[in-house]
Amino acid sequence: MKIEVAGIKKAYSRKKVLTDISFSMDAGSCAAILGSNGSGKSTLLSILAGVRKADSGAFYVYGCPSREQGKNCPEPMQGTDLLREPGQIPKVLGYVPQGDPLMEELSAWDNLRMWYDRKTLERELSGGALKMLGIDSFLKMPVRRMSGGMKKRLSIGCAVVSHPGILVLDEPSAALDPVCKENIRSYLNVYRKEGGIVLVATHDAQDLELCDMCYILRDGTLHRWQYGGDFHKLAEELCEKNF
């Protein structure tokens, strides 16, 4: 699979938030997007996920939409523009926003049953993505009683129901304890090894270690940054650019 984002623009009234967003990613890659609050990170991710509409631009996908089908993909996408065909997005992209899109009064099991059929759910809990995320340990717990880490893992579990080739996460590590962070990162590593593409907006230095590309969102455009493990140098770059 390969994706190509070309010339995405978005403005609210007279304020230009995204002026020219363009980048590409191949199967198994991970890109981190950094920027100050209000720089447009969440807006960009929500556009790619089909939640918001761009003023202009394109989001092309090439290859099989599902990691589960792999080389046996019956209908690979040949440059499908997901911004023009938003109905195709759920087939190829899983989205985890900052807020947890869960039903608070329902248990983890009941939330998952809104996305999974019983047979698939039981399979994923016994040895699939849901098992790797540790969701099997709190299946009967209502969402309102869960910790932030449990909610985030459950949100990811709901997002990967169709084995999407692309996973988009908005601040997945925010306010989580180290154990939950490691649990999520372990799953994302497996996801990438299976050919998945990961795009993550983050302020967490450890999230950058997952990724092979790092972008700074500044003045509505993405600027490539070669992150070599020196977060202090990156922080200096952000400060110098008045984030």
C-alpha cells in the first residue's frame, strides 16, 4: 500500500489553518506530526479520516485497503481519492481521535459488539489485535469506570475492526501511564510489521521513536525534520520557530 496527500487546504472564516499539506507514505511506515496547540494537527487528521472536509486537495490510496487480505486483495485501490470518495474511508483507514468515541454506560464487550460480529470478536480477543491491546482483561467493565489507558486501547480496538491499511491517531499517549503507553506502542510495532501505515500527531518523545518520519506543522504547511533521537534539539527547533 501507498498513500499520497496532495495540496490539502483548510480555512475557518478568514483564518488559514492548512495552506498546502503534501506528503507520501509507504507500507510499514510511521510518520509523526508535531506542532503547537492550534497549529492544525487535529484538523489535518480529521480531514484524512473524513470527519471534516478540506477546502481543496487530494488523498490518494494505492493498493489493498485491508492488511488482512494482503497479496490476495481482490480489488486493490488504484489511486482512489478518499476526499472525493469518503464512503471508501472506513474500508482503508482507522481513526482514533483525542476524545474517546465510546458509549460510557456500556461495557468494553458491548462497545466492541457495535463494531465486530461475535465470531470475529472472539477470534481477535483470543489471539488478534484485541488480545495484543490487552482488552480481554477488562471486557465486562463499563467505560465510565475505565482509566484513560483502557479507554484509549478500547478506542484503538474499535478502529481496527476492518484490519485497515492506515491507522491515524491523535495524541494517543496523552495522559497515559507508562504501562498503557508501552502496550499501545507494542501493538503499533506489530501493525507496522504487517504492512500498516501509521500517522500520529503527538507531543510525546517516545512516540517519535516508533516513526521513521517526523514533520513539524508550521504556518499551515508540513516541514520535514530529521529526528535522530535528540528531543532537546527538536524542542529547540520548535521554540526557535515560535511554537
